[in-house]
Amino acid sequence: MNETAHAFRPLGRAGMAARAAQDIPEGWYVNLGIGIPSLIADHVPADREVVFHSENGILGMGPAPEKHRENPWLINASTQRVSLRTGGSYVHHADSFGIVRGGHLDLCVLGGFQVAENGDLANWAQSASEAGRQIGGAMDLAVGAKRVWVTMEHTTKHGHARILKQCSYPLTAKHCVSRIYTNLAVLEVTPKGFVVIDIIPGLSFDELQARTEAVLHRA
């Protein structure tokens, strides 16, 4: 058995969310997308003020509520039960998208299927003919937020790369992603391509490159 395959342990969904939460600065206004990003609010330190926005009309969203203390009417855009931080508020759906489209969000964290080395994002469909899927508010968030981070698995369940020279899936937006948090590494999108700013313990740069289609650069 290949010992190298057991020399590292990829991060789980909560681990990826916690790693991204670690880098969100004090005072930022942040939207969290469906999937792994929705877990980030659970991992921001309680003494760090980050104002979370949900496009269904919440500003000041808190972490998931304690069991048996859920408010059945308080949900995020993923229909998950959430809490409201002190000073939080509800706004009309149109006003919420005014926040998104008006450039008032410091950051949006989205899930992804693929990211290209020029920052293109594909996160809503795996083919042009895929039935039953909708691009949703991700297209507004990808171009409206000041910066976009993506959290996703580094490869597909079949081992195919998601970090690519060019996306093969339908695009959500072009040139929008600035940083990617995967279960293996943190990558910055720069004019020269992907720069590796962090790798999980036990995984070498060359091993990470072997799981990535696009060329990686050392920080």
C-alpha cells in the first residue's frame, strides 16, 4: 500500500469552513453561499465582529442555533436555521439585493465546481444541458462583492482536478475569484496564476501539483 497516500489527512467540510473563517478580518460585511460556506459563521471567533449577510434579507446573521432554541422562521438563503446577532436586522429582499449589487459586501464566499487560473468560476451546473438547475443569486454575488473566495474539494470524487487552466462547466462569472480554500490548500488567484499560500500538513507542493491541472506557483 502506498504510504504517501496516508501521510496527510484532507480537511473535512467543517475544517475548510474554519480555515476560511480564520482569514476574515474584523469588521467585514460577508455573504455566505450554499454548502460549505454556510458553515463559516460557526467558526468565526465570538470576539471578532464580522457582519454576515444572507440574500433572503438578513444582516447580522449569527451561527447555527443551539438545539431546541431554533426559530423556525429565521432561515438563511439555504433554508437552514440560523441565529441573529445583537444588532442584527431583517430587510426586504429587494433591499438585500441592493446591498449585493451596490458593492457593499467586502466578501462573498461561494461553493464551486471549478475555478480557472484567471479567476473564472463555475458553480451552478456541470453541463449546458443539465436540467432542473438555476444559477440563482450567485451571479449577482460573484460580480457585486468586492472580493470572492471559494470553498470546495480540491478534486472530484473520481479524482479529477477542479483547479483548472480553463473551466469546462458553464460559468457563473468571469475573473471574479480571488482566493480558494480546498481540503488540501489555500490558493491565491494572481495575474501569474495560482499561488499556494498554505498546504495541509503532510502534503508536499509536488503532490498538490499532481492533483491540480493548472500550474501552481510558490508564494
